[in-house]
Amino acid sequence: MSKSEKIRELAKSGMSTAEIARTLGIRYQFAYGVLHAARTSVGDRPISNAVSAAAKPSKPPLLVSDLRTAGFEHVGSWILSAEQRLVLDRELPKAVGVYAFAKGDAVLYVGVATMGLAKRLYFYGRPGVSQRTSLRINAIIIDELARHPKIDVYAAFPPDLEWNGLPVHGSAGLELGLIKKFALPWNMRSAGQ
């Protein structure tokens, strides 16, 4: 049995992508790629809904109202400039924090800005050639803005904490918690964990 076949069999049994990767001692991205291709088709026929559901556990959506209740604030919006470049409609805070991109009331992406919010989001508007995530999200936002007038940006600035005398990064922990709990379609790590 090939590794790809083992991945598909474990997904049918209900294991998440992360569990499959750990069990087989393979990279998460490899398991994700096999399952993503399997969800699309097996050979020339569509895969059954049972396999697709087992491969991708259902998570609830994250709503803007949830963010607002938790203390996130609206800090700006992505728009297209006259030159069709991705820009923010206002200056952003420079503080370290967690940010979320939303269309309407649906949160589509969350991230952590360890270098500061303004600097991190600058790279989405002007991604470097080696910045894969920034390039990917830049393209997604530009595509969305062709159909929707703006993508809203929300941010929160949680304090750093301490656990048993060790430092805990509040923003990084919040970002990971949101990714693990909610369905966030633009976050690759949100799928299958």
C-alpha cells in the first residue's frame, strides 16, 4: 500500500490531517495535498461525500460579531487603488497583535503580527517574491475585491502572559486558538486540524 493510499484510508477512518501526518511520520503538507486531491477526484470520478467529510472535520465559522464581543476592533479595510493595487484605507497601529480579514460578517483569515500590525499588513499589499503566504493572500484579496467593495481588517492586542515562570506570547496563542477552533477558509492551517 502506498503512502497516499494509507493517508486516504486513515482519513476514511475519521483521522484529521494532522493526526495522519503524525501517525505516518510525514509532513502535514504532504498529507494535506493527498487529501485535497482526493476530495476533488479519485481517478476521473468525484470522491464520495463520506470520504470528504471524514477527511475534513467540520468547524464552526468565525463571525465578526464574535471578534467584536471578544474585544477586536475595526482598524481599516483593504481596497483597490486606482492602479488596482491592494492598499489599506487608513494608517494602522504599529503594536503587536492578532488581525482578522472579514467580508461582511464572515471572518476569512486570521494572523499574528509579531513585528507590528502596520508592518505585517504592509507585506500583504507589497509582498516580496519569497513571501509565499503574503503572495497567496494578496492574490486572494485582490480577487475578492473584484466582486466585493472591501475586505475589513479587525485587530486585537492581547497582553503577553506567563505560565509556570515561562513567557507565553498572547497574540500567537490567540491566533493559534482561533485557527484550531474555527473554519477560516483562507488559513491553510485551519483545514484538518
